Amino acid sequence: MHRLEFLDLHAFILVAELGTFHEAAQRLHLSQPALTRRIQKLEELLEVELLERTTRRTRLTPIGADFLPRARRMLEEYESSILGIRELVTHQKGTVTIACLPTAAFYFLPSVIRVFSEAWPGIRIRILDVSANEGLEKVINGEADFGINMISAQSSEVRFTPLLRDPFVLALRSDHPLASKKQIEWSDLEDVRLITVSRDSGNRTLLDNALSAEGIHLNSFYEVQHLSTSLGLVESGLGVAILPRMTMPGPDHDTLCSRDLPEPRIQRSIGLVRSNTHSLSSTAQLFIDLLLEHWVKESI
């Protein structure tokens, strides 16, 4: 029976990331046969096939793709463990990985990261700016220490701590005819071209559900994958968009502006997502404590 060796894990991660045994072997200063033996030993230990080998490229099997974030976490924990007790206790080194909605990353993180890095300059911060569903998955599988996400991205495997409510607004050009109206009505939007994000988006689901419940039907003319793209199309004059206020640029923007929407008020709840199954590292807990303290002060 083979023992799990961290050099085998490192070899697997490198082959998975580079896609070739040749490049991975060069990075590890191993011969290709020696690298192949390490991967085979890991596969025999796990009793699964992790990689599909072809003449040109190497791809992860579905099980290999599932194992990759776990392998990275195991390696990170191993590397942390050899930093020495003193460095860990005093938080001189370490890594905090945060799965964060792209729209929330700029809003929540810079000021907290600045204070955190001044206090603990040796701790690295990794931000995975991903969609709500991806962020939830990364917290559940342990690839991220915690997440900043929407309450709609829920699972029994995580717990949610709300931080703020983010209302949806109408995004439009400053020279659009609706920009001069004091109060927008849903009927105003029936004849304009609406730019929406795809139905896979948590924001789109929340919006569609709220409008459907009220019998409101809008002209969803353009569909994009990212909120930032929809803002670009609005700025180009192709239509208007209904977006969370957090995604909007500041009030001094040359071209874009926003207007409040009528009832029903549509808003998303943004907050902290933590795993119920993975224990937090002490460095991740430090960051969370600072984040929560910061937002308590902001809300006073």
C-alpha cells in the first residue's frame, strides 16, 4: 500500500495546471518517467484515474477535476504546517482565500485588505472573483476559506451572515429620455430595449422572479454574461439595464447614471458565506473578524 506523499500531490497539481508532463517534469527537475511514476502512484493510492493522457495534451478526468482543489488545499495546509509554530501563532505567514462576487469585490474588500495587510503583512490574500454559484461551490469544496455572496446562493453545507442590502436600480445614459423623469414607472420600460445578464446568473433569477410575481413583462433584448458587459452596452446607448446599485460607477461618471425603480422594491442581500463542514484557519478567522468589525462601524 502506497503512502500519500506531498511530492506526488505537487506533481499532480503541476501537470493539471500546465497540461503537459514535459513542462511539469522540467519545473520539478524530474525525468518524465519519474514524474509518470509519481502520478501513477497517486492514482493507485486513490484507486481512480486522475488524468487522461493524449499524445499532445493531458486533461483532467471528472474525478481529477474534483480532486484538484482538494489537492491544492492539502498542499497549502502542509506548507503552512512547516512554517513553524511561532510564525503561525503570530500570523507572520499564511494565505486567506476569498470567493467573492465580482461586483462585491471592489465594494467590500479594498479597505479591509488595506487594514489587514498593514497589521499582518506576511499573510497573502487570494480573491476568486466568481459568480454566485461558483463562489458557493468553492466554499463548499474547500477551495476558498469563505465567500462574499448573495443570500440566494444557499446550501445546507454553508451558513450566511448578512452584511448589507443592495437594491436594484435602472442603469441608463445621462442623455436617455428617461433620465429626466423624477419617478420611473414599470410602464416606462415596456418599450425600451433591456440589457440583461444570462439566466444562469443569480441576479437574473432574483429579478425575473420578482417581476413575474407582479405580472411585469419587459423587453429583454440583449443578453450578456457579466454585469460589467451590460454596463458597457448601456454606455454605448444600446439600451438600459436593471442592475444592483453596487455595480454602478460613482455619481460623477461622465455618461452613466442610475434611477430608483418603483415598487416592488427588488434587492439582494449580500453577506458572508462560511462552510459548516470545513474548519476555518486562524488567519481566515482574523480576516473575517476584521471584515465584520468594519461593516458594523459602516452601518452605525
